[in-house]
Amino acid sequence: MNEKFEKLIERAEQLIGRIESILPQPLSAPADWNASIAWRYRRRSSGHGTLEPVRHLAPMPLDALKEIDVQKEKIERNTRQFVEGKPANNVLLTGARGTGKSSLIRACLHAYAPQGLRLIEVDKAELTDLPDIVEVVSQRPEKFIVFSDDLSFDEGEPGYKALKSILDGSVAAATPNVLIYATSNRRHLLPEYMKDNLSYTHTEDGEVHPGEVIEEKISLSERFGLWVSFYPFSQNEYLAIVAQWLSSFGADAKTIEGARAEALVWALERGSRSGRVAYQFARDYAGRH
């Protein structure tokens, strides 16, 4: 009888072990925080969340980013304040695609990594796990930027509420070594419809009051303390960026001058004069010549 009971206990323990292995586990800190200056949060199909080091991070010096000096000054100043332990704001970078929003954040990471700056990239689908991520890094000596690229939400997405709470609104105090940096093509992060304007009300003296629908859509972006807007480049600005990238690939002044016409045709075919298009043209042109 005892032998049968012991076998039953053994089988039960094995079964419990298998069940526990597939249940979601609390997020644990990486074994080696020195493995990288940038990390990527990933949630496995089993529900387990992990912080994976980014082994190959493309270098991006601040000086390489042209024609966005005003935006660069604001982001770099805010990041410097953060690293130095001074008050700093969460940042929302909005505007035209390919104008250097995410590149600017990456450049700041490289510039201030020696002072202890680190970055954790989180996809919008995994923003519901933000409280767990913040909890894991809250006691670390480094400063962490939680970065979400190309952020926008559809109605009812769960990550919206989690981000809103972390930014400002939770009963928990803000963690001094964590800031949120997000990029988006939408200023208010949520889709806006013509019918939303119907919720506006007007008083007799003409004062306008936004309705609850509008207030809800504005409330998230308002919780970012610093808004930085990026705008489409003019033709001259686009050509200046092309010249900078060609120079970085070793092209001389004569080659750069000779590439101007092709650079304009390239932009016309792509329907955009963005910094990304300038970089892609420079890679193609430098490779061919």
C-alpha cells in the first residue's frame, strides 16, 4: 500500500511540474545586465515574458542626424537631465514618417550609455506587461528608457490603459529610473473620426467644450510631458541629408554633386523626401559607384 501511495505521489509531483512549466511565470531580471545596452521585451506563446539583449545594435551618432536640430536639442537635453538624476519628462515624438524619430532615440542611447543609460523596447501588444517591466528594473542603478516605436491604438486595445496608468494616474509613485519614449504618426495615438466632433458642445457665448470621446483620446498623449513634432523635409533639406549619408560612405564632393539629380528622381519614385529615403538612396548609390 505504501509503495503504491509513493508512486502516486511521484506521478502527481511530475504532473504538477509539467503544469507549472506551461503556466505564465513572473518576469525575472536578466542574469547579466552587462550583456547589452539595449533590451527587447518578448512574451512567449507560453505566456512567459523575457528581456532579451540586443546583440547587434547599429551605431547612430547624434552628429549624423541632420536637419532636425530643434528636435535633437529637446530630446538630447531631456535625456541628459534624466541620466544626471534631474527631473525629466516622458517623451512623445510625432510627425512625418522617416524623419529620424526612432534614430534620434537610438543616438541618445549611444551617447549616454557610458553614463548608465539603457533602453528596453516594448511592442504595443505587450504594453499590458509594463508594470512588471518597471518593477524588475526599479531597483537597478541604471537609467532605463522604455521605448515603443510606431505607437498607435485602435479602440479598446488593452495596452492603451496600461500605458496611461504608468505615465500618470496609477496609485503607485513614478519610478525615478524609468522614462517612456514613444514615436507615433498620430499626435493623439488613437484614430479620430468626423463623428467625434459631434460630441463638442457650445455655450451661448461661443465657448467650446470637448465631449467625453475627445477628452478620452487626448488624455493619453497629454500624459507625455514633452511633445516633439517632426515635419516633412524640403528638397534642400533632403539633398543635405543625402550628401551627409554619401559622405559617410566615403563619397567625395564631386560624387555627391553628381548624385543630386538621381537623388531627386529616387525621392519622386518613392513619393517621399524623408531621411529614411535619403539613407536608402545613399546606400544604393554608394554601392553602385
